[in-house]
Amino acid sequence: MLTRGRWAFLIALALAWSQASAALIITDADIAADHYVYDLTFAEMASDAVFDADVWARSNVDLFPEPSSWGGARYVRAERGFSVASFTYLFDFSNTTYRPVHMDLRDYLAMFCNQDHNEDTVITTAWSTDGTNYNTIQVLASPVYPTQGVDQAGSANAVLAGLPATVYYRVTMENSDANGFSLVQNQWNRQRPPSGDGRHFRVDFTTAQVPEPATLSLVALGGLGLLGRRRRDG
């Protein structure tokens, strides 16, 4: 018979599991001609479903499809009133026989002044192979009134040394005015109707096939055996 404490533990465990984020687990079938490509297009931003399923971690952001009366654009925005918002993609190659050796990435940011002309935000995008040490891709600061809006494309064309099994992509939005983020002033991957404008988020990994871990272990054991034999023969 389960005690009340045991039930509470199981419920807490279930809630933690339901809220856990999942990386983009890449398989060999996802890699074609030594490339793995990820896109987030205008069509894929019709709702939050694709972004929510693919992103590894998120805080104070949501995907916003504008009403047609506003113009109908789609983008990921910082939620109103907070001072920090972020999200991270994790591309996980550990279940494949491939490792990324080169990354060609593009992203796109947009920012607008709010009606009070006091938006004070900085958006930074960056990438990493260990989730700790990040390389900045681009930084965009909110425009100074009377400028109404700015946008900026970023890119990273990088060699990935050491055959990493994971690559992280992170977007951070930080606000320092008293009211926090405004309604739709800070935007990532803004795409316009009817089908986007060709600047959507895209990552193209060039990969190289590597031996499976079991094969590497056999090679290592064989090498140790040969080394021991040479020592005995010597």
C-alpha cells in the first residue's frame, strides 16, 4: 500500500518528468549526404507546437503569430513585464555514427520602440559545444527614439573541433527599464506573410562518420592486447 508521502513523491516525479525539456535527438536517418539541416520557417511558426517540441530550455518567451490586422508576421518574443528571457536549442548527435565538424548558422533579430519610447533591451545570440563556454553570434540593442525599429541578421560559420556530440544555440534577452519587456518589442526569427522572407533560422551541420563506441572499444582492447604481447616478447 502506498503511503501519502509515497504518493506525493510519485506525483512530484511525474510533474518533473512532464516539465523536462528534450534535446533535438538526431539519428542517422536525419543525416543526408553528410549534412544535418534544421529550419524554423514561417509555416512552422503557425503555432507554438514545433518551437515548443524542438527547443531544449525556455524562460519567459513564447511564439507569437500576429493577427492579420497587425500584418500577420510570426516570431518568438520576450513575454511582457519580465526583465530576462531566454531559450536554448540543443542539437544532440550522441545517438548517431556521425559528429558535426562544421556549422553554418544564420539567425535574425528585430526590435521596436514601444509607445512610451523607453524600451531598453539587449538581445544576444551565441553557440557552444559544451553548454558553458559560448561564442557570440550577434548582439542587438533597442533603438533610441525617434528611431522606431531595427533589424539585424547574424551568422556563424565555424569549424567544430574535437568531434563534439552536442551543439547549443542560445538566445538571451535582457531588459533594464522599469516596466520590463514591452508587448512585442523584442523579436527573434521574425517572418512576414505569406510564406516568410528567406531569413528564417537555419543551421546546416556538415558531419563526418565516426566508428561506433563499441567498435572503438574493441580497437582499444586490441591495442592493449598487442601492447601486452610486445612487452612479453621483449
